[in-house]
Amino acid sequence: MENNYSEKWKRRGDRQALLRNALLKAMGYTDKDIEKPIVGIINTWAETNPGHVHFRQLSEAVKRGVWAAGGFPLEVNTMSICEVFFDISSMIYRNLLSITTEELIARHPFDGVVLIGGCDKNIPAQLMAAVSANKPTIYLPGGAMLPGNYKGQTLACGTDSFVLWNKYTSGELTLDEVSKREGCLYGSVGACPIMGTANTCQSITEAIGLALPHSASCLGVSSEKLRISEETGRQIVELIKKDIKCLDIINKKSMENAIRVLMATGGSTNLIIHLTAIAKRANIDLDLMEFDRISRETPVLVNVKPHGENTVGIEFHNAGGVASLMKVLEEQLHTDCLTVTGKTVGENLKDIDLPYDTNVIRSLDNPILDKGGIAVLKGNLAPKGAVIKRSAASANLLNHRGEARVFDSLEEAEKYLLDENSDMDENKIIVLRGYGPKGAPGMPEFGNYMPIPPKLYKKGIKDYVRITDARMSGGAFGTVVLHVAPEAAVGGPLAAVKDGDIIHLDVDNNLLELEISDEELQERLKHVKLKEHPDIKRGFVRNFIDNVVQADEGCDMNYLQHKE
């Protein structure tokens, strides 16, 4: 078989090929092996990532499929990112992983690659890399974890971890009572069993056409996942034979399909950043307001936590998963988009059943919400945009005018909110700034770290409006405005807000407005001090600070985005 990549690398009669083939034989491979197309398996396995700790077994199943289809698998391990296990925002390392993965794909003699990932930064990093390297590519989603259970109650972290913490800070539960539930939040390894960022990312790989049907929602520890893994290995060899590359699948239409599925699942706001970054790598024009347009056209249909009742790997998957959801949405999708099956979306859907449980995956005439889960906001406080997860917000707060309380550190905000003697009430708007891409650095998930004040919780009030240039966990809930751009650290309008200012939030009209004059706003901004991070002098974190673009552009490095 002729291959543009590996044939040149291992061609007989070439001095370097002599060394390469000799080294392959040193690992025990034969001439018959070397003659086959080389499949790179890019594995993000690590013991510091509970969502990925089962990937060795998945990789072995992929290899079985590659060998069976006539390919030659070679596995490479990369860094693995877990949001919780990193002591600095993992968004920084999404970009680092994308760089290293791109180099592995581009510089090795791989004729095609299988990407294995599951947690929330790993998947977009790998997709960004795959787009830039542009070889035959297929994604293997690592799978959802089993939910936990405590005294007969199903628990699904992270959503229920936030619930427990609010109960603890309000005094409803003691620390010992919280600790007893600690080992019951997760039922297995894999991606958190809710439609948080990880499972939203996995869903998107299938929706965009880079993963096999039914692969995204499947439990990571199931026999079905092993069978899908083996089939993924077989299919990458077919993609190599047909020379179907990553950019033959990822285009404007397939991105719109992915956005539509995102909105229908009520998925994570983080996907706005990730899909934007992928689009820019592919030179696809994807404006922030296009997310809002598709959201307004697409109801929330998936009844899973954090906005619903069920879990991803059990109820959602058993109802038909992403494939059946796409069947419901079929008339709204670009069905002519090519997928890794070698068929179009429409051809794939001919073999897909409608949902088996219409309470878990609703019909278009019986939605959970009549609009998609995410809305885009603009106004003088966010001239380049901000987002809010409508499906996780309180309906009574979607049009709200309130007095600002402003904080430049999470610690200060927490101290104020937990103080029962503070002037906090349900009408105030908490502004947390300085935690954007450059400011934090790395946009940590601090949007959900602002607790429910105990004095409000005791009154039965479990939500209030929060505004930040940071991100929020996909498993979290509440009326939180996120990704305000430009961020405060680079002189964005959020930096000009003062205690007592009135802010108007109107989600239906896409409005986020600071109620002061333009003249006053510009005068305040003249006195804003930009954040420089003089204490960070070296390493990739310094590189990130100096080169990261804003949230509305995908938080990628400016030198990695496609340039004409």
C-alpha cells in the first residue's frame, strides 16, 4: 500500500530508513509488520487522571482492530489533563497538549491516528492538533463513569458535589457528613457522569463526525466500550485507504452540527471556547453570535444532570445517546457532512433508531427548554461577548437589574458571601474579575466557586447573579455570566465596575449593560492598571500569558491559529 507518510519514512535503500527499520525490528517487529500502514495511537492515559486511568485497556483493543484490518499500530503517550488534579488552571495546558500532540502527529510516520481522550481539556487539545496536522483521524471517546450512590440516592459528581458543598457551607451538613458521601460521588473511573464539559466534549466528537456512532456516551468501563475501541482501530485503516483526512470531516457545516448538539444537550459553556479554537485552527469563520443563533433555534432535549435528572452513561446512553439525539434533530442538521464511517451523517442516521426513552431524550414538541442551553450576551460590559448557561440558570434572574459588589480575588468574594453580617441579598450582583485568560492566568473555573450565602440559603434562596471573566464547570449550575471579553486584566470594561454600580442582565435580548455613560466608562478605563504577572518569568505559563488570545477567539495561542 502506498502511503505518503510512512512509505517515505521506511523506504528501502535510504540511509535513515535503514536505521528506522532496524529500530523497529529491535522492538520485535518483522518485515511484514513494517510493510503495513502505520497507525499512531495517541493515548492520554495517566494515573493522575481518574477519567483516563482505564485507557491502557482501550488502547489494546484499538490495536487489535488495527492489526485485524491490516495496519501496524504504534502507541505514543502524552500528558494528561485533569481539571481537579492541576494546581493551576488546566486551560493553560490544553494549549500545551495541543502543541505536543500536533508535533507527534505531524513528525512521526503515522499514516493515520487514533486519538484517545475523555476529560474536558484533552479532547479539544487533541482535536485542535488533529486539525492542524490534518491526517486521517478518528476519535475514541474514553467514556462516561458510573454514577455513585449514597443510601439509595444516586449521586453524580460534579453536580452533586456542588450541592453537598452548599449544604455544608450553609450548616445543613457537617464536614463529617460530607466526608461520608465522598466515596459515593463516583461509581467508577471515566468522565464525570453528568453532561459536564467532559461528556459534552465527547458528545461533540460524535456530532462533528470524528467518532463512531454510539461511542460518545458509552460507559468507559463497559464491554461495549472495548468493542467500540476495536472497531475504531479497524476503521482508521479504512480511512487511511480512502485518504479521508481530518479536514475532510471538520468544516463549517459539521461545526454547526456540533453546536446544535451542544445546545440540545444543555451542555457546557466551555465548548464555546473549545469549538471556537478548533474552528480557528481550521480557518473556519465562526462568530460568537452564531452560537446564539443556533441556540435560539434548538431546544434542550436531553434530560440529564446538571439541568435534568439522569446520567450520561446509563440513562442517556440507553436511550440511544448522541446518535438518537441526532436522529431527532435530523431535519436541522447538515446531513451531507462526511464522517469517519466513510458515510455522511444522513447515511449514518438511516440505521439509527429514535430514542428508546422519550423522557431522557425528548421530542421536538416536548422539550425541556424551548431554546438551547447557552446564550451569548453583549453590551458595554462585554463588547466582545460573554456567555450564560440558560439551562442551568434561574428563570426569575434571566432579566435582572441589581447593585454590584466587586471583587478582585476569589478569597475576598468567598469571605463576603459567607459572612452572615454582610449586606449581601438576593438582588445584588457579584462581580469577580481578574481571572480571564491572561489575568488568572488561564481562566480557572471560578464561576461556580462563588458559594450560596448561608443567610440566603436558610431563606430558601439558592441562586443569585454572578458575573466573571473566568469559566465555570460544566457540572455546575446557577445564574452565572462567564467569559466576559475583553477580560479585566487587559483593560476590558469589567475592570471599571465599582461597588454600587447598577448592572442590567437581559438574556432574552442578549444584553449585559453597566448603567453608566460611555464618557464615564471611558474615563474609568483610563485609570485601570493592566495585570503583568512579573513573578512568572519562565516556562510555558509565561509563554501562555504573552500569547493567549481572548475567550471570544478561543483562548488559543496567537501563533497556532490559522493564518492566510
